[in-house]
Amino acid sequence: MFDVSKFPKAETEWFTESRFGLFIHWGLYSMPARHEWIRNKEKISTADYQKYFDRFDPDLYDPVLWAKKAKAAGMKYFVITTKHHEGFCLWDSKYTDYKAPKTPAGRDLLKPMVDAFRNEGIKVGFYYSLIDWHHKDFTVDKHHPMRENEAERAKNKERNMKVYAEYMRNQVTELLTQFGKIDILWFDFSYPGEDGKGHMDWESEELYALIRKLQPGIMIDNRLDLEGTGDFITPEQFQPKEGYKDKNGKPLVWEACQTFSGSWGYFRDEYSWRDKTELITTLIDCVSKDGNLLINVGPTSRGEFDARALERLDAYAKWMHHHSRSIHGCASAPAEFACPQGCKLTYNPVKRRLYLHILSWPYKHIYLEGEAYKKLKYAQFLHDGSEVEFKGLEPWQMHFSDNRAVVDSSVITIPQVRPDVLIPVVEFFLD
């Protein structure tokens, strides 16, 4: 078994403090604009895919604007696809010509992005695909675009995955030595078993050791197929029912990675875009379970966030402007605080404040059941700082109630008319 204990531990405190990040999937697949797995789905050969490389020219690329949008939305880190499964690299790697500087773009697209986000105080994460459908030594397998092409399958005997594994280490070395401190390395993905690939193909042990040597405190995801090496768990495109815990019940570090729609790369004709309130609810739900949310944008081939993505980023920005205190630095609420129906709780252990996110607006009263709530000192709405009264039912109303749970609860009285924010939040002071 691979001994992880001999390596330095990753720095994760900043990550669990941040809670919210931006994923960016950007590559040649933004040109056909119908899914980042287009080569796989449509079984496109390298030769037929070349037309996108020959014409890739993001003339409207403005990473400074991207970074400002992320900061306004309350995002504290970002992760960019330096190389996706198609094998195309955004930076000027000396180990391949399949890179942005060799396209009509004519330049390294990664460095200005890193600089722009860093200038906004946003931490930097690099996604790097373990898969590479362009590399000559990457063997055809069940996910490869040429998986049904017998002639290409036959060429596997001429291909050498050890050469490819060395290529990956060389590129990872570039990424970890040419762009300053990198906070996250996000690998994607292993699929061991029949006609698949796992840690022996990637030579994950050697790769992991190299990363820890170059940047000891970097966070590495859990997709190297190497037990014990994942610094965080990465549920993809679903919301976990509850948080992740170790065998002793201690919360584990995790991050849900999700999209605004059904695709990671720019998809012009995809219209199942998520509701803005639901997206904010998802962020709240992650934090309430000790998790992070990494939400994705797929820029266009000209280098812009499209209107649908901007609309949702702006919704986050508007809500986070008033409510970021209930997200940043927060985690699940202590067990003694039972969550009222139709609500979500988060808690800041440093400031000792409890946050009640009201997902379903009730009529006048919210019942806070349990002795713990009787210790609360003050309550206010976050959007305007207005007091929320610990004022329960009137005596005549109590006279007609025989529900002891209601009688014995702490009760806050809220406006009959819902405030004009997507999800109102009540901030409780414990001191």
C-alpha cells in the first residue's frame, strides 16, 4: 500500500474557509460548442478535429473581467482546465505543439488568467486531465473517440503508456514551477478495470511524490486511483444527502463540482439551465454539510462568458453582497440546533453566529425547538441588519394551542411580506 504519511500534509484551512469557487472549462471544444466530450460522443478522429485547432482565436478574451466577476460572486478560488481530455494545452508547454501559442491565438492563455485572478485575491487551482486523446502514446480504451475503430485499436501495441506517464510528469512540473504557488491540483479521472486506466497507467505513485516535492502544501483531489492521496472528495453533478465523515465522525473535506447547465464546456444549444434560487440553495446546502461548491462556467471560443452564465454569476453576486457572512468561514451547525422546517442552518464557530436560511417563507413565525435556541442573544436579517424579534404567539393564541412543542419552542416573528431577496437569512448572535 502506498504510504502517504511520509509526505507533507496539504493546506486545507483556507479551502474550508472559502467554501465557494469557480470552475472554468475552456478548450477547443468551445468551437463546435456542443459538449466538452464531443470527440468521444461523436467519435471524431484527430485529423477531423484539427479544424478547430487551426482556427482557435479568442480575440475577446479578457481574464481581468473573468476574475472580477468571480470576486463579485463571492468566489475565493478558481480551477481552470489547463488540459482537458482532448489534449489541448492552454499554456506554452515545451513538450507539445498542441497548445494555444501554436493556434491563431498565438500566445499563452494561462499566465494572464492566473495573474488576473491572483490580483483579485483569488487562489489558483489547475485542472489537468489524466486522459489525452491526442497524445500518440495514449492507448485506445473504452472512453477513447476511436474505441470502435479496429485499426486504431491495433496500433495499441505500438503505443507506450510509460512514455505518456512521463509526459504528464513533465507537464505537471511545468505547471508547478512556472506559475508561482498553486493551491489545488485537480486531476480527472481514473477508470480502472477492463479496458480502463488506473494508477498503474498514470504511474500515480511517482506523480504524487513529484507533486509533493515541488509544492508540498498543494491540495490534490481524489481521482488518481491511489488510496489515501485525496485531500478532498469530489462528488460530481449531484448534491450529497449529507456530509462526509471519517470513521470517528469527524467531517472530511469535500467539494461538489457542478455546472450551470448540463455541460461543462460551452454548449450553444443546451437550454436546461438551472434556476438562480436553486443555485444559491445548492451553495447553502453544501456549507450546511461542511462542504464547498465549485460551480462551472464554459467560456465561448472568442473568450467570453455568455449571457446565461453572466446572469447566474450576477445572481450570486447580488445575494453574496449581503449574505457572504453565512457562507465564508461557516460550516454545519452544532447538533443541538435542530433545523426548522423549510430552512438550512450554517454556523461560524469563530464569530459564534448561527445563520438561518429561509428557503420556504412561512406565515409570521418560525419555531426554534430545543434548549440551545434559548441561549441566543439577538437576531437580525442579513440583507439589511434589521432586528428580528424573539416574539412568540400572543396569549390569546397560546390559549387555543395544545401543542407542547409549539408552546415550549423559542419563536421568532418575521414579516408577513417576504423580503425582496432570493433567500432571506437570519443571523443569530450566541454572545
